Amino acid sequence: MDPSKNQKVNSSNFGFSDTIRLVIAIAFVIVVGLYASSNGAAVSNVSILAIAAAIGAYMALNIGANDVANNVGPAVGSKALSMTGAILIAAIFEAAGALIAGGSVVGTIKKGIINPNAIADAETFIWVMMAALLAGALWLNLATYVGAPVSTTHSIVGGVLGAGIAAGGWDIANWGQMAAIAASWVISPLFGGVIAASFLIYIKRSVTYQTDMIAAARKVVPLLIALMVWAFSTYLIMKGLKKLWKADIVTAAMVGFGIAIVAYFLVRPFIEKAADNLKNTKNSVNDLFTIPLIISAALLSFAHGANDVANAIGPLAAINDALMTGHVSSKAAIPLWIMLVGGLGIAVGLALYGPKLIKTVGSEITELDKVRAFCIAMAAAITVIIASQLGLPVSSTHIAVGGIFGVGFLREYVKASYNKKIAAIISHSEDAGHDAVQTNEFVTRFESASVEEKRALLRELKGLADNSPISKRERKGLKKATKQELVKRSALLKIAAAWIITVPTSAILSAMIFYMLLGFSMSNL
């Protein structure tokens, strides 16, 4: 193996070798288990709580390793953030979101996918939750290993479903809810892709396709940042702070709009000042989106920590509650130590194993710049808001990755369209009787021309060629252009396959683990 490659991989993990990272992860799990055993005097079985806490810590590590990449991956891929900077920002804001806005109570049955009344007793319920937690963590571990960003929510949903069916039969499941979750495999990435691509089209037409891109950016970029502030403020109020402040969509949108207006007048002079020193290039326009991308990564991480920490600590809190009360409750209190397990576990998992998925999301699907990454971040916030109002179950992972594929396929379309125009120039120039030098001159003029000049040049060439039909050479050029791929197809297939099998795989694993735990319990009677 190339030593330089090893050095690059290690540098993205703070210089830790695989062995050291594994030792740190195991140590974290063991410490959590020991702490739970020494502070579980109020529960009926301290050993069970210690094991459950260790599994919860393992789940939190895997959430940090896999799910958090979607929040910061595009910012890293676009070079708005370094890998180290992204990990530090995400770790801080994920933990802050979990501890500040994670709530004090959690539903014991995630998404209402099984009927808790069909579970016979508290002991069976404990085995169901423990099996679901371990199965979800194992699946996330495997997905991270193969480099597939998957939904942690779907992982725990599959775990609860599989163990629930093993404990109470097929009738225990809420199949209507499961059908809605299955539909989200299509809804989430489709919404994310369409919204991200729509923003990218708007920015191209209003800014980067203009003759004076900097002048256009002076007007458009402050509006885009204000729109981002509006979307993210609404998103944060609705999702990130929902356990601290219950606000409906109208209230959240109005508060967010007020914040956006203030942001617009604060940001506009800074954009105008920055634009004075920029060249009239796409790279200069991209630089104007650096700070907004960093802020969006932080806010997405905060909201994710507030919401998805429940995937690690929800089952653990449910087990703790069942051990304390001796019965199954629909809601369970979250002790501070359990919240700390979730928040710190996500941060530690991100620092140890997050770079692999961050790299996958940020650079291995399609090439991202800051404008494209900005569009993906906007899609993430807006899609969640729309889906929440429509009652559609969506996955933040699927939305973000769908947004990346959306801008990637739009890039393919734009590139193919551009190459078609080049092929048309060559064909029409030759049909007009031009030699190779004249044809190359037309191509050079086209490549350096503004959008309006490109259109005029094409009209000129078509007139010279007397509107001749598409030639054989042009058809060959068009066919070649359509073959260019700017989205990695192997990544598309791998990620889609992982999404499809997440729920059934974690369900099967959970059912198997439940039967093993049940057998262990019966052998100790």
C-alpha cells in the first residue's frame, strides 16, 4: 500500500491509527457501562442497565460515525471547511443540540411502529429494546465500514420492528406506518434532489451565467443568505428546539422571516465590500458562500443532535424506565447521564470514524463547490419543513444525499448541453466551408463568451450553414456528450441498495438477537 495514502487517511483521523481508535471506542463503551452499574441503585437489575448503557454508547458512536457526515460532508467537499474544522464544529454542535435541546422525555416506541400493549411484560420489553438497539448499532457499523451513508432512524425502526414481531407476532406491527417509512426511501431523496437542483439552476441563471457575475452576486447573494437564514431559523425552531418551545409552522416561519430581514441588512454591506476585491470569475462567486456554509453545517449539526440523539438514548431511557418502574410506559424520562452518553458518544464517534463517511458524502459521489454545497444545505432545511407540514416521514440522510445526487445529475445535464453546443459549432462551421483554424477560432470565442454572446454565435453559425440539418459528425458529438458521467454510478447503486435493505436487515438482526437474549433469560430462571 502507498505510504502517502496511509498518511492521508491517518491525518483525517487526527493521526490516530486504527488500533488506537478502536481502543478509544471500546474504552468509551466500557466506561459508560461501568458508570451505569455504579449509579443504578434505583433499578431492579444493575447488570442489565450496565449492558444496555454500553450498547447505547456503541449506538451513539455509530450515529456519530455515519449520520453526522450528511451535515458537514458537502462543506468539506466544497473546501469551505477542512476535515478537522468540520469535525470540531459538528462535534460541538451535535453535543450541544443533544444536551440543550434533546428534551427530558422520549417516546419509548420509536415512530409508533409497534403496539407496546401487545408486549406481555416489562422484561420482554427490555429485551425488545436491547435487541433493537444492538441490531441498529451493528447495521450502522457495517454500513460505515463499507462507506454507505444510511438513516440511523430507519436502523432503529427496523430493530424495534424485528424484535417486536419476534416478541408479539406480526399483528404487533403498525404496517401503515411502515409503509409510510418505506415511501420515504423515494420521497426524501427525490425532494432533496429537486430542491437542491432548483436552487442551483437559479444561481446559475441569476449569477454565474451573467456577463458581470460580481455585479449580479451583489444583488442575489444577500437575498440567498437571507433566504437561508429564514429556512434555517424555521427549521431550527420546528425541529432543533421543538422540545424547548412548541411552535407551529406559522409562528416558526414568522419568527424566521423577522430574523431573515435583519440578516439581509446586516449581510448586504459585507457582501458589497467583499465583492469590491473579487475578480469576475465563478471561483470568486463561490467564495461568497464560505461563511454561510460553515453556519449551515453548525445549525444542521445542532438540529441533528437534538433530534437523532433519541435513536441512541431512546431505547436506553426506555430500558432504564422499565427497570425502575417494573412496567412498560409510552414515555420515559431521560436522566442527565443518559443524555450525556448520547451527546458525547456522537461526538466521539464522529471524531474517530466520521472522516470516512464525510469524504464519501463530500467528494466521492460528485464534485462539489461552495455554490452546490449551499444548494444542498438549503434543500436539507426546506425539505424537512415541507415534509413536516405534509405529514411525510423523511430521512435527513436521504435528503442530503439526494441533494448531492440532484446537483450532480444537473451538472451532467448542463455539461452535456454545453458539449452539444460545441458539437453544433463544429458541425455548422464545417458546413459553412470553414477550415480547421476558423472552426477552432469559433470554439475559442464560444468558450470565453457570455451567455448572450454564446447565443449570438450559435445563430451566426446556423445562418452561415444555411440552417443545415444535424450532420453525422454532430450526431456523433452529441452521443459522446451524453456519455459523460459526473455522478459516480457505483456510489449511487451502493447507497440505494443500503437504503433499501436497512429496515429489513436491522429487523432480522434484531429478531435473532431478541431470541438469543430471551434464551439467555430463560436459562437463568
